[in-house]
Amino acid sequence: MCAAASLILGGVGGVLARRPAGRMIVYGGSLAIAVVALLAALAQLALGIAPDPLVVLPIGLPHLGASGLGMQFGMDDLAAAFLIIANIGGAAASLFALGYARHEAEPWRVLPVYPVFLAAMNLVVIAADAYGFLLCWEVMSLASWALVMAHHSEAATRRAGVIYLLMASAGTLALLLCFGLLAGPAGDYAFAAMRAVPRARWIGSAVMILALLGAGSKAGLVPLHVWLPRAHPAAPSHVSALMSGVMTKVAVYAFIRIAFDLAGPPAWWWGLVVLLAGGMTAVLGVLYALMEDDIKTILAYSTIENVGLIFVGLGLALAFKADGMMAAAALALTAALFHALNHMLFKSTLFFGAGAIQHATGTRDLAQLGGLIHRMRRSAVPMLIAALAIAALPPLNGFASEWLLLQAILLSPALPQFGLKLAVPAIGALVALSAAFAAACFVRLYGIAYLGRARGTAAAAAQETDRWSLSAMIVLAALCVAAGLLPGFAIDLLAPVTHALLGARVSTQAGLSWLTIVPVASRQNAYDPLLIALFIAISAVIGALALRRFGVRITRRAPAWGCGYQEFGPPARTLITQYSPSGFVQPIRRVFAGVIFRAHDEATLPLPGEAHPARLNLRWSDPAWSLLYAPLIGAIDWLAGQTNRLQFLTIRRYLAFVFMALVALLGWIALWG
């Protein structure tokens, strides 16, 4: 019903898109629908109040095995968990858009498609057959493409749209082949029938690889990520939040549904493949983010890093499941699901903040920002909370889920395979390295954008965002704090999912003293978020009182230390002594990016006597793009150019082609008929 209401709302948006009331109706209605869907999913997962197990719509293709005509939809525990993620993100984005969308130049390009995008993501999650899944998956892809192309007048947006369509089509083809193998000779595309089909081990392995390619391309796994940092920043900010925070989680859901539910018993090397893909994605994603100066591009690359962390947890769960270690598999799967929820919370907040900055200053370039904490005081607070959460600092939610993931990694010595014994500790080191890089990345983003002095006139004249946008940011930031301080409730909420998929769950956490979480039997592996939060608060208060009591009481004013630069002229000239985005990350760039991304600095110095300033240019390249996609696109362009000649042939040559095709068809019938 909620999905149908969203589709109807899309039609209303098409009619009222050019009227001022259209924005309030579409986004207000989307907010209400998302809240209702969220409550239904929470009721099933927390209270066990489940709707009808299966709903069949008389829409579809005939002769699809025993299921016949119709699309099937149902909400099990796995679907309910991802409906919670989808509808928290959808509700927050709709609330944010009530204020932010007033500044949209062409709302008629967004309003009709936005509710359809929300409906498609929900329908993918509750689809119970391959036909409905793939149809809704394609609607989701096309709706998000249309939203990306809302600012179609920009050349970069058009290029991003083309790359997105190509990658989405390739991913859908992989999923189509995957479901074809799952259906088997009977060709029954209902998920219930797929679970019952006996299949060879190699078919299950092929299904897993195809699912990793199809879902991984939508989620942003390296090297299938090239569309994501181009498409996500091109969309309006509330759509960017949905694409990064929610749509990538729908892709994670697709992989879990296939690999854990439909593909059959896993082989141990499945986990190794997924682990390697996740670990490489996590480190490279955050390194990409450190190289960028555009705020939304930084956040898009950071999404790649967090998707990598989620797939590390899924790979661990597959490896533990293959070896019968169901309790450890439940811990790893819980960590992955919890991080998926957490990433939606803090990444949506950050994209909302990026939208507020873009509207207030007219730019997303870090080098043009600075000092926004003095002009955007209220929105700076939820942005700080989200930045601390994504940097995995306690006691916030990002730390809680990554700590669970590390606890699962510490259980890996019990795995019998030598390849896993060797790979998992290395992946654990990559996870720790990505966490350190993430901290540096968001210290850089928040510090340069909000602290210091304004580097441009637009930043100096910035004003606070509207109350609707601010409310959405505050709500999500509060959920980041709540999930960080009370992670045991989130773990218990996810327990039915792991029990349904693995037959095991993490032990109940809610009844422990101080709401401590103990994911494994040993108390030595406990985490006490409330005690840590109390310690941080007491330490801060004591430090402030000590400074007030024993610090120097005489206020002294003097020019700020400029790192050896002599100040000439007005104070504005001292802005050059602030850290620039490129300068902040230069040590990491020189150590890591020189080899991986071929990054190098080009300094152009004036000759003696010349008055023009020195110039520093940073160059780096994406190895996946330069080695894989650029040659592929070049080959496709060449083939298209050669094929284009066919439209200029004469009628005699067209008839000759038809005659040769007829002869070939008759020959095939004669040989094989």
C-alpha cells in the first residue's frame, strides 16, 4: 500500500510540479508514507507483528514456471531490516527537501520521479520473485538516473548520467543471469521455488560471483565504482543522500538475499573473494576521498569505503557459515547490517550538510570555504556529530559497528583453511588503516570547511540553512548518538535476521548492566559506550574547570602566528597561511597515492625578476578508469563508429544483407532442425 501510494504521489507531482504547493504535497506525502512503512517494518522486526506472508499481484509474464502469471511480494525479517534503513533515509530526505527544494531551479524534473524512486527501493526489498525484483530494480535505476540528470545543463552531469546508465545495465545483466541459474531447468522464478531447487556446487558458485558483480556495481565495490563518485554529487543533495545512504544498501540487500538465502550452502572461498573485494574497496575508497576537494565527491568516495567495510563483514559471515561456525557468522553478519544502518544515518546527515553549504555559499570546493562555524552555528553541530561518527570515534555509532566487525575478525584464527588464516588478519589491518584514513579525511573536511577563516567572499557571507533542513540533520545526528550509546538495542533488533539466515544470533544484549555489549562469551571483549561517554564528559568538565581555575586570567591579543610568514597589508592576506585541502593531505598523498594513483605535484616557479605567483598543480588518476574503463569506452566508441556506417548503405546492399541472413537461417534449420 505504501509503495502504491508513492507511485500515485509521483503522478500528483507530475501535475503539480510547477506550482508552489507541489513541493509541500510531494515531499510531505513522501515523509508520511515513509513513516508508515517504517512503523510496519519495526513492528515486524521488534514485535513480531507480521503482515500477510505473500501477496501476489496479477501483473507479470505468463508461463514463469509453477508460479504462473503474477508478481509476488512479501516481507520477511531480512526485508524488514532493510525497509527500516530505506524508510528512515526516505523520511529524513523528504523532511530535508521540504526546505532545501525551494531552491531547486527546475522542480518539475525532480518532483514526479522522487516518490517513484522511494517506491522502487521499497519494492525491490519486498519482492519475492525474480521478475518483480528485476523490474523494480530497473525502475529504481531509471528513476535515480532521471534524478541525477535533473541538472542536465552541466556537461559533467550528462557524462555522469551516461556512465551510470552503462554500469546499471551491466549490473542488471549480471543479476538476470544470476536469477536464470537459480531458477534452474524448471524456470520457476519465485524465491520460494529457488530455495527448493537442487543444484550443482558450481552453479551456486557462479550465482555468488554474478551476484557480487551485479549488486557490487550498484553498491560501489572497486573496480565497479567509477559511476558512483560522478553520479552521486551530480544529483540534488537530498537525492544524493538517498543514493549513498539507501540505494547502496538496497544493493547490499540484493547480495545478502542471493548469497545467504537463495544460492545454497557456501564454499569457504566465497568468503575469501568477498573479503578481498571489501578490504580493497575500503582502503581505496577513503584514499580516493582524501584526494578530492569537492565536498559531495568526498562523501561519495567515502560511501565506497563504507560499502567495503560492509562487504568485509559479509565475507566473514560467508566464511564462518561455510565452516559451520554459526555464532561467529551471526556476529559478522550483525556487524555488517549494523554498519549499513549506521552509514545511512551519518552519510545522509553529511550530504544534507553539504547541500546546506552549497546553498549558503554557492560552492562545494573546500578551498573556497572556511569559518562556517561562525555563520552556520546550528547546522555545524549535527555535521560535527556525523563527522565524528563516520570517523569511527567513540562513543558514536560508527565506532560501535566497526568494533563489532573487528571482534568478528578476531575470531578468524579458528577457521581451518590456510588461505583464510592468512587473508583475514591482512584484511583486518586494511580495516584499521581505512579507519585511520577516514579520521584524517573528516578532520580535513570539517576543519577546513567550518574552522579557520573564510577563504572566499561567499563563505564570509554564508547564512544558516532553513528549519526543515536543519530538523532533518538534527534528527539523524540524534539517531547517531542513540545508536552509539545504546548499540545493544540495535543488535537485538537485528537478531531475527541472523537467526533466519544462519540459525544463530548474537546473545541478547539489552539486559546487561550499564547496557554493555558482549558479542562473544568472554567478558574481556565487552564494550561499555555509556561508561566511555561518561568518562569523556567528566574529563572535558575537569579540563575546562582546570583551565578556568589555573589558566592565565589576563587576556592578551596579538597577531596570529603565521608559520614564519610576515604579515603585510590587511589581515585578509594572512588567509594564505591557513592549511589548504591539498596541503593538509600532502603527507598521505606522497606516501600512498604516488604509487596507487600516480599522484604527483607539479610546481611552476617564476623566474628571478618575474612578478607572477608560483603555481602548484596536483595530478592523479583512477587506475580502474585508466586501465579498464577508458580502453573499453574507446573500443565501444570505435565499434559504434564502424556500425554507424550501416545507415548509409544503398538499397541493394540492404537487400543483400537480408538475402544472406535468410540463407544462413535456412542452413541452420537444415543442419539442426
